[in-house]
Amino acid sequence: MRSFNVPFADVRVLAGIISYQRNKASLYKDVALRILYTFAENKPEYGQVRLLNVQGDEIIRINREQGRLRVVPEKGLQSKAHRGYFKKSQRLGFGEVYVSPLDLNIENKKIEVPYVPVIRFVTPVFNDSGERSGFVVLNFYAAKMLAHFLEITSDVMSNAMLLNNKGFWLVSDDKNVCWAFMFEKDEKKLRGKMFGAQYPVIWKLVQQDLSGQVQNRDGLFTWATVNPVFSVSPKIDKGGQASPPVVVSPYHWVVMQHVTIEKLAAMKKTLFTICAWGWGILSTLTGVTLWSGLLFIQRNRMHREELEVQARQDWLTGLANLPNIFAKLEKACESSKISNIPFYILYLDLDDFKFVNDRYGHESGNIVLRHVASVLRKKVRFTDTVARIGGDEYVILLENMRTSDKAKEIAADILTAFDESPVVLECGSNVYVKASIGIAGWSRDVTGPDDLMKRADVAMYDAKKERKKHNIMQAETSDITV
């Protein structure tokens, strides 16, 4: 029906970023909210973006309501511990994703009206000790996907049906039978509302053959099995190494066409009409299947390229993202151990950025973030790497730099550029960017990228506390012999 490579990548990238931020306990929730909100702003296909704790309680929930985002206040957050998708996500490892069956969204234990078909993508967040500390959950809107199904089957298949793997109706001309599994609690009555209960012989054949056509006293049945395309992208462990593909239990949908005896009788005026009708049905079903296959090939190639980009780039600014800069830091550390040539990183955090979002709105905040990215690119060398690691935090990797003087000069140039070039918002207002920068350099006592990032982070917060004209602070490091 469609490729889900992009939701796979989205939920895993978010979990990776938030796992890193998880270790800053005092800022965790605020930073995670900014990350998730910025993501939701740029991804309208998700109805909800959520962060749950290990008990299944919502810590953050961002709803898309009539096209606008709303951060749900703390009193409106719910426990999802009882939901099947949470229970089945308990044993997920790093990088693994659980994909829920297609069903209707539930709020406060009630089905949302009007109905909102969703598929949930869930992956865990981990702390430094390798323990699960929560779950990222993306509610993917499926309404457009179902509407597309109706669109491509409407010309020939006047009463096209879509069944899930258990034989419940997801799409049908008879609206009373759709989503029965969401409403009926009595098991005996529920079984009676399955396709197999009404047409047991046909359903048995469906279980045996992926596609076929059968006529009996109930009419003419034509079916084809369609598998949603699930990503099998390699998962990345905490060391950045690719391990075997993510394994997702596949489920399938059945496209079904039923022509009643009465309709068949009307059609049997000529053999040609019957053949033409049957050919039309089979052609349409074949087209649906081929469309799914071709869509898989095309989108798999496009999404593979998109995944590669998403794995390296921040979706808002186009800068490197956290996993990308972290991988580069690992290589830089290994290189410096051998060459003994140091490198430096600048950890930059915008001052009073919340004021911009509160006063001018988040889209204006995004304009500021992109402006900052543009300034940073211009002020560093071609060989340096600029990354946005979440919210209003940026990291710059300055490789092969023997002294901190050049790093300090670059930091000062950046702050001067902010003072000289205000951001012009769409409303016409000018905003001057203020920032604090922490500098940390590699030395023999640096244990790795985490250690170096934390040193730069601490230096940045020291600079923020100092509130000097140019807020720049260098972390203390051991002397380096070059």
C-alpha cells in the first residue's frame, strides 16, 4: 500500500537524539519538547508525536488538531500502559521499531470522533547505562492512504473492500461493518462480524492463496493480498556499527471485490460482458498489486537516499545532525590519538531563544535557527563540520587545529556576525541573535566524544552564567605536546 521507510527513519532518529539528551537530567524534558515540536512542525503526516516513560505514562504529547500543533498540558497527559502497542514494545532493543496494526486513534479510553485511522511507530530511548528510559511514539495518519486506495479502485471496483489479516473490514461500502474490532467487546459477537463468518468458504481460500477468483451462490469474489512495505534498514548500535536489519512482524491486507448474484445476472447478457468485467476486476487487482510493487521499488530507492540524508542531516537547517557529528568526533579522537594533533569543538547555545518562540511563534523561531546555521557555515573553514544537535544547540568540529587561539577567534567572529546581522522576520521585526559558546579541545585525558561534548557543554553553561559581552569560555584541558 505504501512504503513506511520514512516513519522508520523518523522514529529512530528522534530516539537517538533524545537518548543523547536524556543524560542531561535537568534539561531533559525541555530539550526533548523542543526537539519533538520542531520535528512535528515539519512532518504533517503525524497526528501525534509523543514521549513515554518506561511505565507507559506520557511525558510529552504534541497533537495536530485541525492542522495546528498543540502541546498537551501535564494534566491532560495519559497512561498508555494498557495499550497493546506499549506492551509489545517492552522488549525492543536499540534501534528496533514496533509497528502497530492499522486501527482507530483512542483518547482517554474512547475512540476519537471523527474516526482517525492510525499506525503507530514505537522505538525505545536508552540512557548511558544501556537501560530503557522511555519510548518515542509517532502516530502516522492513515486516512490519506485509505483514500488513495479508494481512488485507485473506484473506477472499476464499485464496492472495493479492504480487510485486515484477521478478516475485519477496514474499508467497505457498508460503513456499519468497518472497524468492528474497535467497538465490539463480546468475543462471540465479534467473531460474527468478520468476513470469514459471513463467507467462511471464501475466507478459507483467501488464507490458502494470495490471489484468486471464485464464484458461488453468494456471487463472484475476486481478491489479492497486499503487504505494506516495511523497512529493513540496518539498525545502528551505540558505537555507530550497523547490525542486522530491523525485524518487524509483517502483516497483510486483503483487497476484495464482491459482485452479488443479482449483479452477475444483469451482467450475463453476453459472454463478452462477463469476460470484460472479470478482466477489468482482475486487471484492477493486478494493478493494485503491481502499483504496490512498483511503488515499493521507486520509494525504496528514494527513501533509501532520503534515509541516508536523514541519517546525516538535521531536517530543519540541513546541517549535520547529532549522530553525524558524533561519528565524526569518534574518528577525530582516534586520529588525534595517533597523530597527537589536537582538534577543538565549539558548543553553541542561543540565549533567550524561548522569548522568540513565545513572542513571534515557532515558525519565526525556525527562521532564526536557519539564520544561525547560515552564519555558522560562513564563519568556519570548508573542512570544518557544523551540526545542529537539537533545539537551539549547535556544535562545530574544528579539526587539525594546533592551538585554541584560532578556535576562540572563530567563536568571536560568530558572535560579532550575530551582532552585525539581525534576523528579519516575516512580520518585519528584527531579532538580534545572542549566544553562549563553550570550547573544548582534545587532549590525552579525553576519554572519547561523550567526554569532549560534556566538557564543551559545561564550558558553554559557564559562559552563559558569566554573561560577558562575548560569552565564550574554554574548558580546562591538559597540556598537549605537538
